[in-house]
Amino acid sequence: MTLLELDDLKTYYRTEDGWVQAADGINLELDENETLGLVGESGSGKTTVAKSLIKLLPDNAEIVDGEIRYKGADLTDLSMREIRNRIRWKEISMVPQNAMNGFDPVYTVGNQIVEAIQVHEPETSDAEAWGRARDLFDELGLDEDRVDDYPHQFSGGMAQRAMIALALAVKPSLILADEPTTALDVVIQDRILRTIEELQDEFDTAMIMITHDMSVVSESCDTIAVMYGGRLVEYADADTIIKNPRHPYTLGLRNAFPDITADDQELISIPGTPPDVVDPDEGCRFAPRCPFAEEECWEETPEPREFDDGHIVECHRADEAPLLREEAARKETWQQVAETEEPAQSPAGGASDD
């Protein structure tokens, strides 16, 4: 059953230079208990999309158009008070990019979990709320007694798991996980991803996982949406995106995804820098960095096209995918773009907030 639908969502930021089109016409669907990966480099608009769902946006941000249908109701019609009381944490919770900054440093982690429970479930007694907090810590592999500790007493991995406990405290239907494994070593990353998957099954919770890491989404997500410059450029099931991508940007991201079965693999970065999305001109926003761009790509914004089984691609040359995949695997293909651009280059996939 469909849990969430985004229909032409547009969230812009007001600046002195004009409107920053951070999320520009996003169309997505999420089913119950599904995990959707939002992937793209820094500035692509991933976090803006997620924060739009619960209106956790700065003062200069505005949802200028589109609908956010959650369980059939359009969240854009709700007031901030209704969002706070009825939606945030009770229905949709969020694991922020930096878990340590997500906690109040002057209260114990347990106090903050208990407060979240009792704000949304006022009938819950202190004993029941503390018991749930301890149970969540145990589920996440944390010592139950650590609920009495302050955030600064946790390591990065422990803080991340504690934040997941807070996000699950009132059993929401949807969790927004913003870079949940960033800055953690691969062993802790794997443990957290496995724990998240187990808890999703236990609590019947859907998730939107925001990341720049193709390896994370390939392991953890059912569906993947690739964002670039505020646009959703490719959208399909995870297997299709990893094995048979059609958009040049997705191909570039895949080049930066190491394959442990390939002894002589050379990782290839995407030349250039992310686009300026302040009142952008017509044309594909990836064209300045794309080795396959033609005149049409610079002059006309591509419309989303559907291929096999709901595979959506926003690219004028998406029907040439076999050729693009073959050429994109060669370093020389991307080098020709680098030679015509400014010297500064940006690796495929950044690690900072959107």
C-alpha cells in the first residue's frame, strides 16, 4: 500500500540573488515498509526533499508548488502546529546527519527519549516510557544503563544508534535517515544498516535514506532516486539503478563505487562542480559536466521518460543507454569534459549536508 506520494514538489530558498531551486518538480512514491534511497552529491537537494515532508525548513525556504500526500492527506495543507502535533515524530521522524548535534547536550539521552514518548503519548507513565527507552537501547546493541548518560559520553557509532532509538520511540510509519552512516568505519556502518533493517521489519516502518554513497543504497534500499541540481534525474528499483542505469550522472556515480571483485578497477571522478540553481536557465543541469551532452541538452530541459517497469529517466539520450554505459566506463570519456572546464574538480559524491 502506498504510504507517501510527492507530486511535482518544488521547495525553493529566497536569497538576494534570486530563488534557489533546491527541489524542483520532484515526483516519488513510497510504499509501507519500503526503503527508498535518495542519492546524489552535496547540493543536489536530497535533504531539502526530506525536510519538506515535515516542514523542518529555514525561514527563507518555501514549498512553492506541489503536493505531499501522506496516507492520503496533503501535508502542504497542514499548519505548522498540525505538523508538530500530528506528524513530526509520531508519524514521520528524522535521524539528522550529525547525530551528536541532534541531541540536547544538557539532558541525558534517556530523558530526551522519554520526553518524546510522553509528548506524543501523554497517557504513558514514567515507568513505561523509561522501560521503552531501555528496550530500544537493548535492541540497538547499547547497554541499557547508558540511557542515563549525556550525549557527549557517546562515541559516534553509539550516538548514531541512540538517535535511531529516539527516532523509533513512538513507532512512526516513516523514518527520514540523513546520512546515517557518514563518518563511521565500515564495520559500524554494516552493523547499523543491519540493525535498521531488522527494526524496520519489527516495527513495520518505511524509510527514506539520504546518502551520497552508492554502496549504502545498493545494500539497503528497495528503490533508488538519483538527484542532481534539484532535479530527480533517475528513479527505479535498486537492482536496475546499480546494474542498468541510463542517466550519465548515475553512470558517473557508479564509476566512483568500488567493486571488490575487480582487481584492477580505477575509480573515475566526475569533472567539474555542481550547478548554480539560482533561477537556472533551460537545458539539462548536468550538461556542463556530461561527456554525452549535445546541442539539445543545453537548450531544452529533458522531460522524464519511463522505460521498463517504472524506470524513470530525465535525459535526452536515455534510449542510448548501452552505448553510454560502455563509453562512461572509460576514463578518457570523462577526461574530455575536464579539459574544457575549470581546473577545479569535484569527486563523485560529496559528504556534506544539502
